[in-house]
Amino acid sequence: MKYIDEFQDPELARRLLDEIARTVTRPWAMMEVCGGQTHSIIRHGLDQLLPDTVELIHGPGCPVCVTPLAVIDKALEIASLPDVVFCSFGDMLRVPGSDRDLFRVKGDGGDVRVVYSPLDALRIAQRTPDKQVVFFGVGFETTAPAIAMTVHQAKRLGVRNLSLLVSHVRVPPAIEAVMRSPDCRVQAFLAAGHVCSVMGTSEYPALADTYRVPIVVTGFEPLDILEGIRRAVRQLERGEHHVENAYPRAVSAQGNPVALRVLREVFTTTDRTWRGIGTIPDSGWRLSDAYRDYDAEHRFDITGPAAAEPAVCRSGEVLQGLIKPHECAAFGIICTPRTPLGATMVSSEGACAAYYLYRRLSPPHTEEKASVD
């Protein structure tokens, strides 16, 4: 398959690995931002094939993972209301709230539907005018344009029974939050190619200059990631810090102008809480004032007690790259994909889920592993 098979070529991968090994002269640590990249790295064992001097730190790159528990609980409350059709992408249905998930709500009689596009929710709203249809908008900049276009179309068509529960997050502020952490060890970033295909690369040069870190835009196949690592190592060894696009087949500097236009019309930036991390200024989107009537949080007055994360869960440290998943005492014991405790296990794209799926179950120093009691 074009752009798949040729980017999984083992001989080309070995050449890239050899070049990285020849280039590196000292230890470097870099963070891949996207959870899809993390899964590709762990699935193909790229981190184990790299020289010991190149460490990959797994970043907060899964929007499902970082959706706050309070937002999940709000979604569950709305989905449980009579006369509500609650629509979501499938990856949100098994994400646990404080005491249940959307599958449980559906089993208890709630009208919860998996859709493959937010436009499906608009069509449901048109067909069932006697119902309130709510779409759960979770994602990075990648999925935001389709959701923005959906509410734009709803307003244009006069569809009033559709609303969005929005929990969109933005990548550049998250990178800045990582760099501002006093415990930060990251010296370079592999930026997510799908995000940059929408947004372009204009937000990254200032970050690279301010924090003196190379930022290399990469894709998701093994050769994409290795090429991104090669370029990042080359910059680090030369003492450089600029933005490189190693994914030109999908990313241009200006991004997608049509998508950017609808995003600017429908959304405005806002502070957003990231599960396991905390509030990051200007790191999210909410509906603009012109679309406030389509905001589910405005339409449904849902309040409840503040949700608390399990104390034993160290997903926040995983999301910030401070520990690897198997260094958490709960990992693989009381925290599994079937019984997830924290952000990085709740989604199939989370770092903990990747380590569990691909059997990275042993911590580096088992004698230092803490008790879960």
C-alpha cells in the first residue's frame, strides 16, 4: 500500500539507525508528542533499536487520555438524560468516569450512539427534531475542523436541537507546559504530523527559539519516526534549535487554509484542564460567542461533585515524561486496559496501554518498585 509498505522497509530502517548511531556522541532525550507515534515506537520496538544514548520520552499526545474526569462525568450525566441522543466516536465509550462509562449508560437505557463523523450527529438531529442531539467533541487540532464545520452547517441550516460538548486541546501550549516544568528533561520534540497538516508549523519556531529545542514534524510509520529522530539528533549534536518538516507529503508550512478559516470562525481559545497534568493556559478551544447556543455546557446545566483521580495512579508523571509506564506500581496489576485507573491507560492510544499491549511489563529496577497498598 502506497505510503505504508515503503515506510516500513526494514533495510531502510537499519540504515537510519546506523546513521543515528554514527551521529550521536552524547546522551539526548526527546519527546514524541502524539500517542499514535508512541504506539508505533513501542509496537516496532524502535526505542529498543536506538543507541542507548537516545532516549524517547512519551508525551501527553492522546486527547482521549487527557480529557478531564470532570468532563467525562458531565458527558455521562447528559447522556443519561431522557430525550437526549448522545453521539461520540467509539474511543470514548469505554473511558471510565467516576463510577461508570458510556457503555454502562447505554446498557441502562441511554440513547448513546457511535458515529464516524460529527456530520452523522447533524443528520440524526435533522431526522429527530423532538430529541436533543449532543456530540462529544474530543480531539487535537486534527479532528477540530470537521466538528467546527458541523456546527457551522447546523447554524446555516437552522438546526437548533444539536449541541456540542467540547473538550478540544491544542498541542503547542502543551509543549510549552512541558518545557516550563522544573523537572523537564526534554531536549527535542517530534511534533505530530496530522496536527501540523491542519495547523501548519507557524506556532513552533517561537517555541524552538524560546526553549532552544529542535522540533521535527514527523509521521507515524517507523521510517517517518526514525527520520525525525535522525534530524533531531543532528540538530542537537550541532547545537541547533529550529523547526524541520520531515513529513512533507502531508504537511506544509501554511497548513490547511480552509480548515483554519472555519476554526477561527467557530472556536476561540481557552484555558483547558488536561487529565493528569492540570490546567494549561490557552491550550483548548471552546465555541465562540456566535455559536454559544450550540454549547452543551450552556444548554444543559450539569453540576456535580469534583471528581478525584486514584491516588496510586502516576499517569500525570507518565504524561509529562517523568517516568515510563512500567515504573508505576499500579501498572499491569490493578491498572489494566480493562480496569484503567488513569489517563494513559484509559485510551488505546495512551502510553500505558501501549506498554501493556506490547508486553513491556517489567520496570527497569524491580527492586525499587513500590507497593500498591
